[in-house]
Amino acid sequence: MLIIILDINYHQKYIRDDMGILLLLMKILFLTAHLPYPPFSGGRRREFELIFRLSRSFEVHLCSITKSWGTDSMYINELLRYCKSVNLFEAAAPTNKPEYALYPHQMKKHMSEEASSYISFLLKNQSFDLIHIEGYYLLQHLPIKSEVPILLIEHNIEHLLALQQFMVALTQQEKLYFWSEYIKTLNWEQLMWKRATVCVALTNEDKISMERLESNIDVRMIPDGSDHLKKMVDSPITLLSNSFEHSVIKDNSPSILFVGNFAYGPNVDAALYFSRDIFPLILRYVPNVKLFLVGNAPPPEICSLTSNRQIEVSGRVASLIPFYKHADVVVCPLRIGGGVKVKVLEALGFGKSIVSTSIGAQGLDLSTHRAVSVADDMTDFAENVVRLLVNPVERHIQEQEALAYARTLPSWDQVSEAFSRLYEEMADCRVSKNTRMEKKEEKEAAGL
């Protein structure tokens, strides 16, 4: 299924330079693995924050290959406020054909023949200055040979996530599957990195990992911003009722909060791990503590956790603000992940005491601020949560550290400016390369 919408009221964009001369804006083809609205997941959040700002200075054409067609198709008009065009394609994983045997799951679940055909048509018939791609698995939709510079953003190093899943797998069958995924993803990720003109990692750790594997690729590090937009339009989708939010706020019990998009496997793993293995240890010392699991699309195994009356599962909510404000401790018990965790950035911004695994704290510089308590052993994790729950003074100190560290983090304006400079740098390199080629052809034609 395909939806293509052009904003007929959106004329080609120009901007005035310092001399008052009208300049045509650069034309950007922006590929995502979902419509970046509403921003109820970390990936959607970063893409929406970028498009919201970059569209002021660039002509953005959005192509989204989505696994959540029903939801995403409802919000196309929201993106047309910022994009010249919005093209939405439904992802369709192939059947078990032999030609796809070496494709990792991440690539197969983002396939769309319609998307590949339309993007090839678009690049053949329109002139773009740059292709911005959010995830290596979307590069499969580009023609093998493209004259347009490619900027590839890696939210995570995906083969390392597959390796982490292998490490926590419980059965031999699961281990064999994730080891196979690790090998396939590693091969395809390296191939796509080499196809890109420039790659961007969100953390220095990820940048170093990429450069160690492929020393000849151009990798930059541009982190996520932390000052997320607060004002969003009302959702037509049924959300958690205000009565539940009010009941949370009125509850005087100590509270722990975990926020996550539960359509994403690593968040499900983290919630189950914390609820089943760590939370019982905490209850021994703080028997009246409540655990709130808040986020989009909780699957049955998450919803079933409410059989423990100390655990509440909300589903998607209109606003996370009441939950962050009410929480005594925010946890990020991720065992699988990479890049910067938006949930941690949000908690820092709200000045919350945070306990996280080292994976959850990736991308943070904790050498000068004790803003996050890091623990990978389940007993250590539980002890850190208990310490902050029962000791208001220690909790207040860490909350102040979180606020202080949050003030040092980049804003989305700064992040967007970094992308703007990179866009212009890549466009300038392309012009210089084309100029050199033209001069070479002229010399050859002249017999020099």
C-alpha cells in the first residue's frame, strides 16, 4: 500500500542571503523507517525534532517505509506542515525465498518493492542535493549507483545488538538464531557503511566501533538533542485516560518509572528483566513501592505483569510529564541497545534520580557528573534503587547532578545546526568533484 501526498500550497523554498539575494534551498530526500509523528518512540522523536528545524532551511522530501501503516497514515498532514512532500509505503517482509536467506531480519522487515521503485523513479526524474537515511537497512531502497551524496545515520550498531541478544538468549535455538543474525547484520552493515558518502553515529563509542571495522569510511559523531518539543497536537488514537494520570499523581507510595516504546524488542526485554528479576529484590526492602511501565504498544507478556498489584502498565499516554514528575526513581535496565537513550535524556532533563545498566547509559559522559547510578548486576541494580528510594538526601543530590548534567547536553537547535553544516559540506564536495570531472573531460576533449 502506498500513499503519496504533495503539498500543493508548498511552493519551492527560497531564502535570502546577507545581500538580500534569493537563493534556492538545497533539496533533501529524507528516508525513515516510520512516519516521524507522533514522536512516541526515541527514533520518531529524533527524526521529528530534526525535520521540524531542518525544514526551515532545506526543502525536505520525506519517504517513510512503515510497519505501522494504520497509525502512520493518520498523521501525514502533520508532516506536510514541514515537508515539501510525504511518501508513505507499507513495509512487506518477503516470504522465505532462497534469495533472501542472507538478509538479516532488520532488512527483511523494512522491504517494500513500491518504495524501492518510487525512490528510483524520484532520483531519476528529480534533482536532489543529498539523501539523508535513518538506518542502514533503508539503503536497500536506493539504486546501486547514485550520483547523489548519501548521509547514513546509525541510531545503533545493529550487529552489536544482535550479539547482545545472543548473550542473553536462554535456549540453544535462540542462541543459534541470534548468532546467525549477528553474522548477517555485520556483513550488511559494513557493506552499507561503505556505500554511504558520510556516516553519522550518535555516540563516540559507536563511532569508534564503526571506524575499527571500516577504517576507510568517513564517520562523524552528532548526538541527539535533549530539549524535546513539548507541544504536540491531540491524538485521534485512544490514549490513557486522565483519571489514571490523576490516580498516579495522588498515589503517595514510593514509585519507580520505566518508559519505553514496547513495540521495540529491547524495551520489552528490559521491562521483563526488571519486573521479574530485580523488582522482587526491591520489594523486600520497600514493600509498598509501585512500578510504572509507561509506553506505547505493551504486548501481552508486559500487560500480564499487572498480576503483581505493585506493577502498573499504562500503554501509550498523552504526556509523560506527570509520570516523570511523580517518579522517585527512573530506571533504564536495558540489556540490549546502542546509541543515546532518549528516555535517559528526558529523565535527566526532569532532574530525576536514575539507575541504569551500562548499556542504558551509553553516550553519556559521567566522568564529571554523578548524574546516573550505573549497575549491571541485578543485585547491585536493586541496591542502588533501594538506596535512592529510602534516602531522600542521596536522592536529592543525584537529582541535582542530573539537572546540572542536563544543562551541559546539546540542544536540538545545536544538533540541527551540525546537520546543516554537514549537508552544506557534502554538497560543496559534490560540486567540487563535478567541477574537477568537467575540467578533466575538457582537457581530454582538447587532446591535452
